[in-house]
Amino acid sequence: MELISLKVFKESPLIIEDIRWEVTPKIFFNPSSVPDASENAVDMTYGYMLYVDVIDDKPALVIMQLRPLTSKTVGYVFDIPGELLREAMHCTDTDCIGGMYPLTEKLEGWLKKEFGLS
């Protein structure tokens, strides 16, 4: 996996435009966990999911490319304020799956501001 700086990430408009903000680790592993999943199925075959994980004993933002059969991790971003990453790691057991922590509203808002989306 590749270590990506926030600066390089911000200069990747093709990835930023395809971030699936609605996709969380819980939805990734169990798409039927979405309310009314039968009517509003989440398409997991395109875009990028962001989540927090612990890499080399440090929290990092992970960029995962969603694909039809096998999704893959594109890279890790470490140079994000540590308190935002650590805060994401304090989620409920039902939202954190396999060591993958969803973005908090605060972290998502901070990222959107950094990317010029808000």
C-alpha cells in the first residue's frame, strides 16, 4: 500500500470526485444494514470509501477503491490531525467492523473543507 500525503490526496480530483461519503465499513461488509436496503441498495461497485484504521500502531485515513468483485486499498494518509483520527476510533461496536472505523461527522466535514467541497 502506498503512503499518500494529504497534499497529494488533495491534488487527486478523480479520487475526490468519486468518494462515496455514504459508504461506511458497516455498509461495506453488510449492504443490507442500510434502512430499506431492498429498495435503496447501495451500489458497491464504484468509487472510493474512506475510513480510519490503525497502521503501524498509528491511526490513518485509508482510501479503498470499491470494485465489482474485489475492492482494494489504494493508500494511507497519516498527516491528518491526530485528534480527528483518534476520535473516529471511539465508535460503537456495531459501526466498527474488522478494525475499520467510520469517519465521524467532524472528520468528514474537515476533509470536505480541505478538498474544497463545502
